[in-house]
Amino acid sequence: MQKINQLSKHMANLIAAGEVVERPASVVKELMENSIDAGATSVTVEITDGGITSISVTDNGSGIARDDVETAFLRHATSKIRTEDDLAKIETMGFRGEALAAIAAVSRIALQTKTADETVGTGIELEGGVVTNLTDIGCPNGTKIMVCDLFFNTPARHKFLKKDSTEASYVQTVCQRVAMANPSIAIKFIKDGKIELHTPGDGNLYTVLYCLFGRETAQGLTEVRYDREPVSVYGYVSKPTMSRASRGMQYLFVNGRPVKNATMQAALEEAFRGKLVSGRFPYAFLNLTVPADSVDVNVHPAKTEVKFGRKARI
């Protein structure tokens, strides 16, 4: 057996990046989750060349205090978990403390941020995870993160990316999911200088669906509202007269988190049994709200899969 060596900090960050940062859409997802946790009511995502050349995410959230800016880029640095008990009732979107460190490890990144209590903002730049500049700047309250040259130092990862238009479509899907899960947040997505998506943040899910998918789809939906403590379901599903040959228009959320979950998918399709012909699937935009301690969101590094403590009840 060969000698066992401890990996360097740089190698550990690259491995973490491999788990968290699969493509530009992964970066956008993690950064938008941080914006939501920061209390933002407006988030703008802008990309060029599918996000491979550049990604910027700007929010009007609480910002990061000057003393915490460098710490934010360390692995497992987070403001959202302090004790092991917190892992049993995760209520924030981001929580692992890996995202910024993982993204910084495989890109050139610049962050501008300011809290309401500070008179001046903070700017920081990193290349391959190494801080190259830290300075005072003038900027509005909130945070702007710019990620450039994704995978510049990991060409093996870069070559597996798809063409720009495909990567851009993945980013747009992330923005759509965030908008559906957070109708009270105004979401704007700009691709190569053109606005592709803009929701008003008026708190109305129907408005979001109308903005994203158009009048014809919105008018073919019916509202779902169900409460039985401690579970509630809210959203929209298609009427039986409107269906698809795939599950591509099924968007499921748990406590506002976009998820993949076989239990929820099976329950949805069971509810439509006998209403649709074989091989047809309903549209669905459903958010399931359950106590935080009854669902495990710590199953997958990208936090897209969840486990329920009481599947039958769900």
C-alpha cells in the first residue's frame, strides 16, 4: 500500500468544487441561495457566454461585514450553523459553508459588499482561491459577486461543459426555480446583455408563472391549497385538459427549496390517476411546507435531494 498523505488545502478545495460546482448554473444556484438567506428582495443575475466567461449576482440583502469578508471564502465557514442540533432543523437555503470557497477555487472572483451599519463597502478579489486584493470601496448596501473564467485552472472540467446556449438555458432554469420558490423576491436574468426573465416580486405565485410561461399556460392552471398540521401544500397544477408527454413542467419545492423527490412525484401522479391517459403528465408548481426537523436536506452536496422522516404522511 502506498504512503497515505494528507491532501493540500488547494486540492481539498478543488475536490469540494467538483461536488458543488458542476457548471455555471451550479454557481448561480449557490449565489442566489446566499442572496435569499441575506434577506434580499431583489436579485439580478447576469451572464456572458453561458456563464463560462462571466457571472454576476447582485442583491440588496444585508451584505457581509468587513471583518467577515475573508472568512466567507474559507471552507466550512458559515453563519447559518453553529451546533450539531442545527443540522436537524435547517431553515436556510445555503448552510454547508462550501459554496464561496468551492467557486473561488476554480475561478477568478470579485466581491463587493456593504452592510447598512457601515459607511464604506468592502471589495475583495481572489484567483484560484487566493486573495489578491482587499480594499475599501463605495457601493450600495447588499452584495455583488462577479465570477470570471470558470474552470480556468481545471481544463479537464472545462472541456465537459456544453455549448454556451445550453449552459445559459441551465442558468435560466435555476432563475425560474428561484423565482417560483420566492414570489416575493424580484428576480431578473440577463443573458449577453438581454433581459430574458424579470418577475415583479409582488408575492403572487400566479404572477410569477404568468411571467415565466405565458398567459396560455397560466390560464390552464388551477390553485392548490391544503393544510393539515404540520403539513401544508400550496401552488398550482394543470387542469386535466392540459398535460405533457414528459415531467418537464413539474416543479416541486420543500420549504421553498427546489428538490428532486420520488415521494412527492409519486403522490402527484397518484392524484391524477384516471384523469390523464397513459404517458401524459400534469404540470405542477407545488411547495410543500413541513417542520424543518422532519426533512433532511443534507443528503446531497448540491442540496437538491431531500429525505422525509414520515414519507407516508407526506
